[in-house]
Amino acid sequence: MKVIGITGGVGAGKSEVLAYLSRHYNCRVIMADKVAHQLEEPGERCFEPLKALLGIQILNPEGRIDRQKMAARIFGDVELLGKVNAIVHPAVKAYLLEQIALEKEANKFDFLFIEAALLIEDGYTEIVDELWYIHADTDVRRQRLRKTRGYSDEKIDSILRGQLPEEAFYEHCGVVIENSGTLAGVYQQIEKELGEYQCQKQ
């Protein structure tokens, strides 16, 4: 089983790539954001440390972490954000390492794809066999974010400023999937990269 990391900027189209991989290849897809949400649930490894750090005011009436309240508590406080990340990011990475070990032992899938925006920053290059960069031109990403998420230009500017420069992605990623054009073109690139495996058309 090959472990492949999928990364790229917001609006690059990672979701479309993952959906295609899930439909057409014998693989498992894990999204780091969803893992983080899972690990913040009561009884999971991040819940008590986050509650201790941020206070019970981040909880909803059911006693679960309210992500909007947590975001408001952290907003504008770089030091506090760093402390939250120091709790969540290592826990997510540990979970992923556990899942990689389990899937390799089970030997059920040809691929395990791990999607995370911070694959490079968080050192995921150490735990994947290959890293893919999903790239789209900045203008294309802006258009997608306005259309699909309703983001303002100011919000988009803020997001883009906080992301790694393209040069860093090119430096660390062995495969670049260009997603500024059609989805058909993206699918052709994927099939070229995974050509030794039969594409399971549905």
C-alpha cells in the first residue's frame, strides 16, 4: 500500500481530486480536518486539553466543543492559536500514523490518501511515500471561493496571505496536479500518475 499526501491552497480543488480517487481506485481517503473534529469530541484525546486551555465557555449546551465559539476565543490571539495547534496537530499526526500502520497490516487498499492543508508545515513528508500538490492559478481559486463559498475579496486576501508560497509546494511535492482547467484534464493527470494500477471505472 502506498501512502500519498494531498495538499494545496484553499480553492485549488482538492475535494474534486479526492472524490475521483475514491470513486475509481482501491483506496482509503483520510481528511485531516475531519480527524481534528473527531478528536475534539468528548472522550477523545483533544477534548480535555482544549477545554482546560480555552475554558468551558467554548462548550455548547450538550457539553461538546462549539467550533464557532472556539474560533471566536482564539481570534486575533497568535499565542493562543499556537497553543491550540500544539494540542491538535500532534494528536492528528499520531492518529494518522496509527491508521497507516493498521491499513498496512490489513493490506486491503492499494493507496491511502491523506489530505491536509498543512502537510508540509506539520512535517507530514516524513510519514507519506509521496506528496501531491494540487495547483490552481490564483485567479481561478479566487473565483471558486467567491462562487462556492461566498467569500469576500477581503477574506480571500487574508486566507491567501496566510498560506505557503507556491515555491514551497513545488520544492516539497514530487507530483503536481494542475487544476486550473477542466476536470477531465485533472482526471487524465491522475490516471497518468497511477497508471500501473487499473482505474476502476464506475
